Amino acid sequence: MTDLRAGEVAVFAPPAQDAGLVFIGLIGTPWTRRADCPRQGAPDGPVCTIEVFEPWVAALDGVAIYASLEILYWMDQSRRDLVRQSPAHDGQSRGTFSLRSPLRPNPIASSVVTLMRVEGARLFVRGLDCVDGTPLLDLKPDRREFRAPGYCSK
Ligand SMILES: C[S@@+](CC[C@H](N)C(=O)[O-])C[C@H]1O[C@@H](n2cnc3c(N)ncnc32)[C@H](O)[C@@H]1O
């Protein structure tokens, strides 16, 4: 793949190994293009949806007690061969692992979101930054968050 900015370096990325990942849902956002997404989600950003697919809906039991969740998602429009990147287009490149860029060998993104409400298989949250239809990998309680006494999320 070409389209490198000044200072950026691509490598020959080895073929993907099958990690056995399963997309467990889809994220709904107002943004249809990457360029329209915020760089990072914000607590006062728009309400977005996280739809969990069957047979994983039963796994949502208990989620509603949390005010915030950590969401892991798959940046499916990312190239995966960059070792140096220039986010500001200024030729000042940095190593991929020193950035939160979605362009990485395994394009896994994470955000801590505010949970507004749960309706069946659908969560309504604030704090996402991905395009509409981005695949969901996982969700888990925000480990920085207070938990109700006696509750153990394991
Ligand atoms: C900088 S990343 C941050 C992601 C996550 N909050 C993190 O820190 O891991 C967010 C950017 O990824 C890009 N993006 C959004 N959805 C994407 C997708 N499905 N595939 C590839 N890139 C995407 C957009 O340019 C967006 O501004």
C-alpha cells in the first residue's frame, strides 16, 4: 500500500494469523467517514449505540450497574503495515506503538465510555470515536470505576 506521508515507514506485513477473533456486535455512531470522527471520544460526545449479537446478549447481565465501560473495537478500515507514522502530516514521524493511531498491526481500539442506558441487546453510550458499523470485540467494566459493595466482577 502506498500513500505514505513524509517520514512515514511501511513494512512488508506478514500474513495475518488466525487469532480466532469473533465480532460480537456492531457500533453505531453519527460518523460515516473516518475524517469526521473525533480523534478521541469525549464524555460529552454524541450518544452512540453498541449492539451485541446473539448468542452473546445473555453476557450483558450485570453491565447496567456500571457508569462506565471499557470498549474494545476493531478498526476495520486501517492499514496494518506502518511502523512509523506522521499524524500531523508534518514529517515528524513516531513509532506506531508510541501512538494511539488506529493504523497498527492489529487495529484494536479502546475507549472508556459513559453508559447512559441498556435496552435489551443495545447499549447507549457517550465517548466513542469510530465510524458507524465498526465491529465490536469486547466490553468490560472500567477498572477505575467504583463498584457496589459486595459485587465482584471477577
Ligand atoms: C485515534 S483513534 C483512537 C481510538 C481509540 N479511542 C484508542 O485510543 O485506541 C480514532 C480515529 O480512528 C479513525 N477511525 C474511526 N473508525 C475507524 C475504523 N472503523 N477503521 C479505521 N479507522 C477508524 C478515525 O480517524 C478516528 O478519529
